[in-house]
Amino acid sequence: MRFAGIVCLLWLAAASSAIAGEEETPFSTLYTTDLLPQGEAELEQSAVWGNGKPGESFNAVEGRTEVEYGWSENFQLSGSALYDWASVRTHTSEAPDPNQEGLEFKGVSAEAIYRLLNSRDDDFGLALYLEPTIGPGYREIEAKVLLQKNLLDDRLVLAANAVWENEWFRALPDLTPSASSSWNKETELRLAAGAAYRFAPEWTGGLEFTAQHDFDGFLWQRNASAVTSYYAGPALHYERDGYWVTLGAQVQLPWAANLSGEPEETVNGFAAEEARYRVRLKFGFDL
């Protein structure tokens, strides 16, 4: 309830100070190289609902409240609060998650995007992204290469992201200085691409595709578990002066590959530890 109250207060403050805004990314999962103008700020809220895993009743929401600031023409900074809600009821002993219920604060993060090429002035857009995250029993570092190409007088936007993400996490009861060796380590590599077309002055529709490769350990270790999964789905973006809303949905495709041969990593062509369905809602206000 405290988290919900804080988010509501932030949005009321943002709505009261909304001004004409710049064009936002029309995608729900992809980043583009379009940044805030120098000196402008924005408040953004996102929520990702995941549903469906084998052997359990799985529902989870990943929440993110973020303030972005255009430091210069080609450099954008932001800070975020991250929190998760989950409701899991296992049905079999092979279920990928334990029983759980409730809201959990995940951590805080800082995000930096530096643009090397501008899609509106150059042949294509190119930017580098870096985001560290820290929280109770959780650490993460995420790096991305962002590509963008505009066509048809900027009505058609093509985008691609290459993502590298390392996570360290451990159970809360083990949070002691002597428990440093109990950190679990995971790596995720993603390649995502999408196309979005502005079919009306305030509306843009698109399609997004993601290939996701998860494994235990770091990139140079490649320990036991290794699974590749695939997602695809539509996105719809609406934008007016001072605010915008994006809704996207993706379904996991039955093409998952169990690269390590570990039992129960894939079930009927799906990655067992990844949600079958993902729905993402994002909206923002200029500050």
C-alpha cells in the first residue's frame, strides 16, 4: 500500500506540471535512440505482468517508477525504483518456483544513455546504454547497444537492441557478511527487434520480437542451465502533448531450446522458468 501511495502522489505531481513533450519510443520492450531534449525531465511508470508456467499457477508484476532527465543533446540520465508482486501456487514438485505471495522491493537503479548517431540527422541512430541496480540481496548490471532507422518521413521506425545482463542474488536469510560465497549468478543475453508505423497523428502500432538466452554463471563460465526462448507480439502507442501511453503483449513461442540437456528446463517447446505470456503497460508525463 505504501508503494501504491507513493506512485499515485508522483503521478499527481507529474500531471499538474505536464507540458508539451517530445516524441517517445513507440515500443513496449525496445529502446530507441530518441532521447529527451537537454534540460527536460519526464516521469515514467511501467508494469509488466507475466502469466503461465508449467506445474504452477503463476502471476507476477514487475513495477518500475522512473525519472528521466536530458543532461545534454546526446546524453540522458535516469533513476528508478523497482518492485515486484507475485502470486505463485505450485501444483507439482517439478514447478519452477516456490509458493509465494505479496509485494517486494527489488532495488534502485541508475540509467545512462549516450547517443553516438541521431536517427533524424544521420543514416541511422546508434546509442550505448548502461544500468546498474542494487537492492536487498540483489545486484545487476545491464548493458545495451541501441539501433534505430527511420523511414517514410519518420512514420516507420525500425529498432534493434543487443542486451547483456548479469545478476547476483541470494535469499534474504543469508544476508550476512560471512555469506558472500552464497551469491547465485545468472547471465541473460537478448536480441530484440521491432517495427512501428504511425498510422494516425497520435497513434502508432508495431510488432516486436525477442530472442532470450539464459544460463547460470557469467558469460565466461557457462555453468549448468542454458535455455533459449523466443517471444513475439504487438504494441500500441498513443501520444499527446504532455503525456503518452504504450501497451504491448508478447507470447512465448514453442521454439525454446534446452542447450544444457538439464531435465525439465523445457516443456512442450517452452522454457519452463519463463512466463508464457507477458503484458507491458507504460505511460509517462513531462515534468
